Amino acid sequence: MIDSSVFQGKKAVYHTLGCKLNFSETSTFAKSLEEMGVVEAGKDEPADICLINTCSVTEVADHKCRQAIHKLVRQNPNAFVVVTGCYAQLESEKVSNIEGVNLVLGANEKANLIQFLSDAWGKEHQYHSVKTKEIKTFQPSCSRGNRTRYFLKVQDGCNYFCTYCTIPYARGFSRNPSISSLVEQATKAAGEGGKEIVLTGVNIGEFGENSDESFLDLVKALDNVRGIERFRISSLEPDLMGDDLIEYCAGSRAFMPHFHIPLQSGSDKVLKLMHRRYDKDLFRRKVELIKKLMPDAFIGVDVMVGCRGEEPELFDECYDFLKSLDVTQLHVFPYSERPGTLALKIPYIVSDTEKKRRSKLLLDLSEEKRLAFYESHIGTLADVLFEKSNRGRAMHGFTRNYIRVELPASIARESYDNQIIKVRLKGFNHDKSALKAEILETP
Ligand code: SF4
């Protein structure tokens, strides 16, 4: 039984660390609490409930989580403090021992946040988390980011166990809801005026592992949701990106020519050490097929630098491979040691200074590629979905193939918010983070 009187008129503050999935889950927590009568505390207003949704992707992330908890406890000495998310799952006891923390919820329990909160209210600190293989719950989540896009969680967990990663321990094995429930959530988002949805998850390509529905079935079903003009897939493992999926996206109504593929290393030897399930050749074939069918596609690639075993010549091989690939942008992550992972058994260690040097080389390469991609679009026509802006500020939006577009404050209009507008792409803006645009048709 939920004691709703606990919540009436209470003020809450939310703090999220980590990925889009976490942000989208925090919005769901906030929505559930709002339905119980909780309002968001204003800036500098003391809160009755503090909710911190944590991340544990690196050592730095763990540290930031602890800092955020301490800060919120200090700022809200009388609040009931709830901590959830990946760090809370992996280190539940440690987190519950932080002074001021009242309740710690692991990956399985967070789906029943309201019940746990109602039960624990006013009690001594408690923590709850079950073992990885017992994590079974799926917390549905479709939330509007603070801008225009919706983030629809289509999958959670991962069965891959790459040697450097703790995500499967933190989020459990892969699981997903039915296609019909996801179509329902997308339809609701369209009803609220949403035009773009990003499909999020931990390892989205594993969708349907335990059912007779596939990720491609999901994509086809969502493509029929009227009102949603744009779908983007947040990230897809190369070995799970079927050619049939790429072919479908190329001819689809609303799936955008925009892909995000984790490569992690451009050396087959390192990919093996990481227990990744593909080699360079497969990755190149996927990129080539995308570019053959969608020459204008934006392709973002995740790369990890300085992992154990990445000897200098293997990094050089990775650099050369990336340089030769027709991709648009690199998302570069320095390797971070994670307790309990198999990677710790690999003897060769890359120093922090060398990790920084390698990151810088790849970030420079990324910028070169992105600028060349943007430049090749100057003078072309594009449809831009503009995002909510603050009055008197420049306005931004994205083309179908994810080029960031800027309208200076002088021509930005409130009426462009959340509208798809035809423009001609002009030169770079002041810091080259976007292209300027000439409006061709106003709504
Ligand atoms: S695919 Fe590998 S890196 Fe990605 S979440 Fe699963 S185990 Fe971690």
C-alpha cells in the first residue's frame, strides 16, 4: 500500500549523472512523483526529497556521484535523500553509508520507486539491490528532453559482457517491452506535439532476444506512427546492425539518415581483447552500405583510447583505420579501470599522459571530419527541426542528417519552436559548431 499523504505538497530536487537513458528515467521518476502531489523545488528552495540518479561508467563518474550526493545533502539538510542508478546498484552498501542518504535503490527496485519511498519514509537508512541475474524489472520511459526531442526507452540491460564494461552488472541482462506498448508511447508523444523521438537503450540491437519480435519489426511499426516526423536510433552495435535494417532505414518514412555505431577500437587485436563481437572488416562494410544507400548520412562512432593492451602500433592502426573511414564524428572516451572487470587481467597498461595524447589526436581527426561534412552541405537545401530557445538568444535545430543549424537572435522567432522549416544552409557560425541558415518557408 502506498501512503500518498507522505507525498502531498512535498518539494523535490532531481540530479542526474550519465547517459540519455538515465536522464529519461529521471523524468519518469519526476512524473510519477508529480502524480503523487510532489512539485519540483525552485532554485535555492529547500527540498523535502532529493533524488540522485547515478552513473558508474568510469572512476570519474563514481567520484562525481559521491560529490553530487554530498552537495545535495549539504544543501538540503532536512530532505529525504534517495539514490538510484548504476553506481547505486554496484555500490549500494557504500552509498547507503554516506551521511544523509536515506534510501538506495538498485536497478530492480527503481521501477517501484514510489512504493519503496512510501515504505522507507521517516525510517533509518535502507538499501536494496539484487544480484545481476535477478534484475528483471523494466521501467518504461518516454520523456521529453529539456528541448524538443523525446527519448523513448526501448530496451535495458546487456548480455555482451565486454571485458572493460560493468554495465551488464549494473543494469542486468537484456530485456525489452512489447512493440505494441512502445508504439502506444510514441503515439502519446505525437499527441503531445512531439515530432522527433530518439530510441534509447543499453544495447538496442538485442531487442527481442527473449521474444519473437525483432528490432527491425519495432522500427517498421514505429515508422507508421503518424505525427512523429523523425526517429533516431541512439546507438547500435555493428554486429547487430543488419543489412536489412540499413536498407529499411534508407527507404523509410521517418528514420533519419543518422547512425551512431560503437567501434571502440580500429585494431582487430584490441577488439579481441575487449571481447567485441566483430572485426574491422565488418565495421567497414556497415559504413560502406550506409553510405551507398544514404550518401548524406551522418555517422557518429564511439572510440575508446588507452585500454589495456592497446600498444602504440595498435593505436596507430586504429587511427589509420578511422582516418580511412567515411564517418562524420568520433566520440572519444579514455579507458577507465573498472573493479571486477576481466580487462584488469591484461598486463599492458597505457599511462594517463599517453591516453590524453591519443584522445587529442582522435578529437582533432573528428573535428576535421565533421567540418568537412558540414562544409560539403553549404549551399544545399535542408529541413530543420528547430528547438525551443530563450528569447533574445540564437536558435538551434538539426537537419535530417544531424547537422546543427543556427539562426541568430535577430531572425529567430518563437513560432519556429518545434517546427520543421525549409532552409538553405549557409557558412559556419562564429565557433564552427553549426551552419547558419536562410529561411525559405515560414510556418
Ligand atoms: S555491448 Fe559491451 S560495452 Fe556495451 S553495454 Fe554491453 S558490455 Fe558494455
